[in-house]
Amino acid sequence: MPVPWFLLSLALGRSPVVLSLERLVGSQDAARCSPGLSCHLWDGDVVCLPGSVVSTPGPVLVPTHLQTELVLRCYQETDCDLCVRVAVHLAVHGPWEEPEDEEKFGKVADPELEEPRNASLQAQVVLSFQAYPTARCVLLEVRVPAALVQPGQSVGSVVFDCFEAALGTEVQIWSYTQPRYQKEVNLTLQLPALPWLSVTADGDDVLLVLDVSEEQSFGLSLYWNQVQGPIKPWWHRNLTGPQTITLNHTDIVPCLCVQAWTLEPDSVRTNICPFRKDPRAHRNLWQAARLQLLPPRGWRLDAPCSLPAQATLCWQALGGGPCQPLVPLLPRENVTVNMALEFPLLKGHPNLCVQVSSWKKLQLQECLWADSLGPLKDDMLLVETRGPQDNRSLCALEPSGCTPLLNRASTRAARLGEQLLQDLRSGQCLQLWDDDLGALWACSMDKYIHQRWVLVWLACLLFAAALFLLLLLKKDHVKGWLRLLKEDVRAGGTARGRAALLLYSADDAGFERLVGALASALCQLPLRVAVDLWSRRELSAQGPLAWFHAQRRQTVQEGGTVVLIFSPGAVALCHEWLQDGAPAPRAHGPHDAFAASLSCVLPDFLQGRAPGRYVGAYFDRLLHRDAVPALFRTVPVFSLPSQLPDFLGTLQGPGAPRPGRLGERAEQVSRALQPALDSCLRSPGTPGTARGMGPEAGDRT
């Protein structure tokens, strides 16, 4: 492929030597010899088949070494290809005998090629040229006159023009004769690459620096140079120089190559693979490799590059520990990546695993077909080895090694040796592999494990029977204990989740202390109590109405109860709302949630939504039941503390304890309320004595 002259000049350097680089015109190959020799180039390429080395019938011509030179094959004045010229140096080799005359000498050398008037040595020299992905072989016929033949000395050379190759590629050249009288001579040559592409490291990043003029357009491709299949670009761009491409260090693998070319017709593509010996690239390759297990007995190693790895089968015991390698079921040659392979097994087993190692270091391990065969089994692997004269030995694979079955060792396989042999003979073991070298058998250990646990289960049954008998003898105590436990569980699981919102009118400080005592006593029960006494900061921040709305919504959503605690002041506020639809002008405290809540409470009662959500309460000797407005008596109204059991049962709902237990709790609450109630009754100007018990406190609705 023609390439612009200035690119070749860049590749080969700015030395004046470049200007004197020989240029060949035309596309025809040619051969020429050193003085005194005659040579001929066969038309077309030949098949590269060196054949085996044969003995020499006498003195023969053989190549001794190769010499190369870079030249240019030009199709036009400025469009040339880089070409490798090869010179093959020849010498005489083989047993030497003085010929009696020229005719006899010619017969020894090669009777079929004898020329009567000019006896000589003749050789067919093959030149093999490989530069991935192309390869060529040409055949040169060389004839040496007898006068120039000197045993063991060079007789001259033959020059071939020429093998075309791309910039930056590695070429390999071999030369040998047909028939082949000695080992071929070879030469490896790295052709120069374009200097405007370089690779540098910057911390964890790798930089591809392309030092190209701004007007130069070129293509750049990154690809994985795999042995199998065509090149598949991983990254491709058409760019204009200069450019710096940044790669993450995790993307670097040994076979990652860079291909660059100018955006011109038939331009030469330069290939560079700079990461072949990079340790990071080899680590990344193993991290990118994936081992797949293909049902029923196949496997595949996927990797971007070829791997110098070997695969072996191993047995993974249920109890853990390292996977134990098995006899060589797999070939020892390197693993072929990205190709499905087959295990030489008769049956699959979940405990069989495959290991992939490189340089005796384990890299990957996967157990076979875990999705289809299930988890690891507690099976014993028996290894049968077959030797000459039908000699056989049988052992069980254990963490300590392969234990002979009939052995007095303390291992599990030795203790169960007779039983395992019986299972093998009776066909209870699964055969995994069989050939001339041996066999593998997997024997289940489940029944032996069950036998070992029989005594344990029997002991457990006896203990359970004794415990049951003891419970029968102490049934009265047990019933009482179970009843208490049941009540505690019901109280903790059901009632603890119920809420109670207490609403009251702050008539005076004594009444507030009484309400606070009630709230504290209810908290000792499995109730969540909300009262404005404990939320003054929230009331100040939100306002009484917003606070009530939030608490009421939460209480109703949780299935709780809103408790209206009636006092003379609360009754008066209710009458004011019921008569005028709005409260009479009076001073209310900033934390008086009762007055603010009536705007929401009254609609619930007027529209029939109150039952099940609200209850009423008042304190003995502070208010009479008839003083509670009739509208609020549509829900249960309790006198405290005389009706505390019914009041507590209503608050706790379906999870309320039995009556006896409920009475005990009511007694506890009553004792907590009594001091505050007595104090409230003794205080001067008690509302209950002034108007709470008089006839004017009755129902005026």
C-alpha cells in the first residue's frame, strides 16, 4: 500500500541517511547474486514446508546467516512502501572428498543437475517472511562453480528484493534449503514506528500522546490483539492532531494495541502493542477473566487476551478447606480462551470445581453447575487407581490426603471403610469418571450422619417426655404462670400501642395538678398519653389549635381515644359555644388547648363522628354528671375515681386485661389521684363548691 513520503521520513528519522535510502521502482520482485554465482527466482510464492533434516550426500550449499536492509518500493514519485531487502549468505557444508575430475565432482554434488561442460554445486534456497497478518515464501535457485567451492567457507550471497511490511511491525525471516540439510537460520526485525505516537504514564492513568500537526487528520483505534479471529476495535476515533488520549490503568491488558493511520486512501496502518510486558496489564487481565460453567459438563474461560494458564479439576468438601486437586482429567496444555470446552466426566456433581492457575499460582476457581445441581453435598469421593496387570487400589479423598478404606486411622473414611466398600459394591455410589487409569465415585454420607444423631434425638425425646410429665404434676402452677404471661403479652403487644389525648380547661393551678396526676398515672399503664401540660414549648411554637389538630389526627389514626375532662370552666365554655356558635369574650391562657379545640370537637359530636373516638370524664365532688352538656353524653362519660375500672377498660380497648387485673390497675391510679383531688377540694374558691354542685351548673342546653 502506498504511503506518503513525508510519513516514511518521519518514521525513519531526520538523518541525512534517509535521503540516500534506496528506492526501487515497480512492484516486481527480483533476485541477484554476488560475483561468480548464478541465481534464479521462481515465479510466484511457494508453500512453506521445511520438512525434516536429512543427511548430506556430499558437499552441499547451505545458508549461514541473514542480513537485512530497509529500502523503498515506490509506485509514484512520492508514494512508496517500506520494503525489507534480504541477503542470504551461503557456504559449503557436508563431507568433502577430492573429485578425481570435474565430471565426477559434478555427479557427487547433484547428478540430476549436472552440466557436462561446467560442473557446479546447486541449491534451492527458501526465504520465509512473516509479518502479522501476512506471510510469504519465495524460492531461489543458486549455482556455484566448482572453482569457487571451498569446504567450510563462504562462497557468496544471494539478495532478494523485497518483502513489503508496515511501519511499526515485527517481522520474522527464515531461510533453509530443499531438501533441508541443517537447521534453518532465522532473524527477527522490529521495523520503526511513527514517532508521533508515544505512551506515557501519569499516576493511575496512561496517556497516548499524538504529536501531529494541527492540519493533519488521522484515525486511531484501540483493539485487543487476540490470536483467534479478526481484529475487533475496542475504541475508534477520527481525530486531528495534536491529541492526548487518557486511558484508565484498569483498561490496560497485555494484548491492548494501538493502530494509527492517516486519513488518506490506502494509507499504511501502524500497530503498536506497548503493554505486553507491563505487570499492571497482566494483573488487570486476570481480574477481567471470567470462568463460566456450561451445563451439562462444559466450561469456558473468557478473557480479552490469551492466557498462559492451565485448568485442573478439584473436589470441594462440604466442611470447607482448600479444594483438593484430582488426577489429571484435563489436558496439560494452555487453556484456549473464549472457547467452550468439555469435561471428560460421566456425571456432574456440585462438589466438583475447576481451578485455573498460572505459573503455579491459583487465579480462578468455580464449582460446577451450582445453579442446576444445588449446594455442596456431604459426599465422600472414592479414588480408584488402576495399574499394570489389573492392580487396583481404592482410597477416600479427605483433607489429610487420600486415605485407604481398610485402614486403622482415626479419620471418618477409615472408620466407615467397610460400609463405603459395601455401598460401592451395591451400586449406591455415583460414578463420575472412568478410564484406563482409574475411576472416581461419589458416595453419600447422609445415612451415616442420621445414624450418628439417632442417640441425640432419643435423648431429646426422653427429656421432652420428662418435662411434659413434670408439667402435668404442676399443672395448677403452670396454668397460673401461663395466664399471667398471656396477660403481659396482650398488654405489651396491644395496649401499649394505644394513645390517649387529654383535653381539659385550665380552671386553676390545683385543677392542672390534678390533671397532671391523672396523666402520670395513666402513663404507668401501657398507654401513650398526650396532654398540653407536657407540650408547652410545642404549643408556643405551633399555637394551641395547630397542636390539637396534629395530636388528634395522630391519636385517631392509631386507634386511640380523645378524653374530654369536664370541669366547671369546661362546661361554661361548652355552653358558650352551643348557644352562640362562638365563645364569649374572656381571657384564655396562651396554652389553653381546650378552648381552641372546641371548634373541631363540636362538629364531630354534632355530625355523629364522636362515638368510638371520644370519651368524657369528670372528678367526683368537683362536678355532677348532670352538669355535662347533653351533647357530650352521647359518648361514655365516667366519674373519677369511682368509675376508674370502666374508664381504663375503655381506654385500653380490646386488649384490656381481665376484670381482676383491671381492678388492681384502677386501684393504683386511684391512689395516685387521691392526694391531688383532696388538695384541689381544700383550696379556697374551689370551683366545685362554688358552682360545680349547684343547680345552676346543670344542663342548660
